[in-house]
Amino acid sequence: MSDKVWPFLVSRNKNLGYRTVVAPDFLVSEKMHMLLAEVAGGELTREGFAIYREVHGSPFGELTLVFRVVRADKRFLGDEEEGVLRDYHGRPIDFIEGVVLLQAPVSDLVFTDNLFLKAHTQLEKPYQEFWKDETSLFTVQPSEAISLAHEGKALALLEESPFNISPKIKVPSNWKSQKIFHGKYPVKAFGFSPSAKFFIVCYKTVENDVEIYTLGIENNYSVSRNVGLCNVNTFAFHPKKESIVFGIKKGFLKKLPYLIIRDAPQWDPPIELQENGTLEAANSIAFDSSGQSIVTVSQDAEGLSQLVVWRVESREILYKWTVDISQVQSIAFHPYENLIAIAGDTGLVKLFRLSLPEDRFVQIREESLASEYSSFQDNGTIRTLTYSPDGRMLASAGNSKVIKILNVRNKEIMASLEGHKGVINTLSFSSDSKVLASGSDDGTIKVWDLNEKKEIFDRCEHDGSVYCVAFLAHSLNLISASKDRTVRLWQVDS
């Protein structure tokens, strides 16, 4: 077992966002240094602790990162004055500093505070050079190996889930489509279950009719009607089973439930969740990653948007939170963390982290976002948000006609994808998080290779706005739905 470790640093400067500043020489030579900015990060590390994370699937074999997130001090730049180092926006700058080992696991090794002090000496000069850079032309500096053996106070290790490097896949360049469904009324919204066994059609009628259909994937994609209901304003699918929650419009003649949950395949009896009448109908809705809680956003009597957390089992409201977005258009829940993204007519995306314990106490706080992310979305309403299945990315789009991909860990923009001529209504990641599909008012379906950050497919076969696109589970085949009342199947052309 080697006793060598390589120092690394991820940080930002007064102008530029978080990126790798110093990396092991072997990662720099293979242009894999950006991996560190993706793997390392998070909240400030408590004194006496360090974070430990394994990386699987690298060309160098198993890797392990041991690091700390600390607040940067002005003295790191040679200033005599003590104080927090800040960027041009006044935000405090963090150093994500640590060491890389060419082995895993390392839980039986000892990491001391003196080891981090030794590693720190290789980080000072490169960061001072990076601080001066205003052009993104800074060259990542390679670090040299140092010995793991250092006396000092042993740090307690906090283990994070392993990071898996996915092998490059061959992305197709063409899909063939066929119409598999034609609705009876103009359509205002579509949705597909995670397995794509069911889909929902929201019709543009006076009664706000909704119908649920079965999609026979194993039976040549046949379509059959299951059940219908009315007075529906919005809906969301359960992340783990065939269950749907509906946000119900207020009735004029009788009191209607605020939310209804229906389960396949019988769809009855429904679970009803009541609200005391202070909120308008939910205009956005989402299950949490476990399916045990639901988050809705709606307006109160004063026109303020209220984010509401519901517990499904007890059918009660756990928490309400006022959000400074007047018309929320989309909610997205992280696939395995209690992290919510919401967006709407302000052109901003807001992140909220919830603590959802077993008892009735709920904590909620707003996460900070890089100002660059907001400034890219300044051309109107954001209509769609979605997290990648691996949890690493958040995609958003809307009236700006540009898709933004956010790195969830360091909250920096990874890509800006341009090409649609109309408002973008819908986004969907493939199961492996390597490919993104989008649909727009321009009637087109586009597919994007996220490794290359480029468009690989563009086709217009709908006669109206595309409201929904969805990849079938564990497949690169797509389903799309449009204002033209049709649902189309897009199969990879091999």
C-alpha cells in the first residue's frame, strides 16, 4: 500500500467560478483535473474532521479524495489583515483542499492536521496566480506527491457516497418517430410515469379534464384509456411507483380536496388531502425522492407564493414557506437528497434544502446560487426544471430559448445549450444522465450529447408546441406529446 498522496485545490477567485486550481500531476497530464471540482465540495467542514470519498472507474484505478472545505482568509494572498476573502459580489470564497490517493478504501489510514498543512504549502503560490486571472486562461498547476506519514492530531473522517466515473458511450445520431395517440380535445399538458407505462393528458376544456392512459410498451405501444377526472390544475408522478398526485382547482358548488393521490392499476379509492381554504389551487407540485412527502407551490390571498410541505401518510401540512417568485412554473426534487429547485416568472432558479425527519418538525433554508446562474436566465419565465438521475446536474429552460445545465455540487454553470427558435417547455435526461432531450413551441424535438455539450438531433414532426418529452426507462427511445393532440414514439435508428 503506497504512502504517497497528491495535494489538490478547488476554489474560485474574485471573478471566476469554482474550478480546479491544483491537481495531481497524473490527472493534469491526462486532462482529468476537472474531475476534482465535480467530486469535492459541500458545506464547510467542522474542525477536527475531513471528508473521505472514493472514486471508481478512473483509468488510474481506484482513487480516494480526503479533503476539507474551509473559508478562505485574506492572509492567503499575503495580506497582513485577517478577514474572509470575498469575490466581486461580496460572497465569501471557500477552499476545497485535500489530497488524492491512488487506492481505495483508505478507512484504516490516519490523516492528520499536519498532513493538510504540508499539502497547503503547494497550494499558496498557484492560488495567488489564479487570483490575478480574469480571463479563464489560468493553467491548472500540477502537484507533487508527498508522504502520508505526518505526526499531528488525527482527523475524523466523514464518508461520502462513492463517485462513479461512467465510461464513454456511443450516442446515436438519429431517431425515427411514429404517431401512437391522438387526443379528442386541445391539450394543455402531458406527463409520463417514470416507467412510461402510463401517461396523462390534460385537456384544455372548461372542466379541466384529465385522462390517464396505459401505454403497452410490450404490445407495440398500444394505448388504452384507464380513468378520467376533472378540475385538475397540475399533477406529478411518484418517483418509485405508479402513483399520481393531482392538484385540484377550487369548486364553486362544493368543497373539493386540495390534493388527490391515485394509485395504479385500479386508481381507486383516491387519497384526499385537505387545506383550510387560504391557498389557491397548486400551480406546481412534486413528490420528494422517497415519495413520502409532497411539495406544492400556490398563491395565498395576498398573492404571495407559498411553498407547502405535505406528509402523505398523515395527510397533513408540515410546513409553509413564502417564496419571492410570484408565479412558480416548475418544481424539481433531487433524486436522492431533500433539495428542491423552483423557478418561474422572475427568471431566477432558487434552491431549498429541507430536513424531513420522522417527527413533525421541518427545517428549510435557501441555498446560495452563483450569481452567474441567475444572470443567464434574465429573459423571462423559466418553464421547466429537471435533475439528472445521477443527481449531479440541474437543467432549466424557458422563454430565453437557452438550456442551462447547473453543476449541483459547486453551483456553477456547466453548459449553455442554444438552438431552439421558440420557448422551451420540457426537458428530460436519459437514465444514464448522458443525454438530454428538449421540446419547444417551435415544434421541434432536440437531443443533446452532454459529454460533448452539443446538439446531435433535431426534428420537427409535431404540428404544434411540444409540451412533454420523456426517455423510456433504461433506453434512449423517446416519447413526446404536443399541442397538436398527438403522442409520438421516437425510436433509435440503428
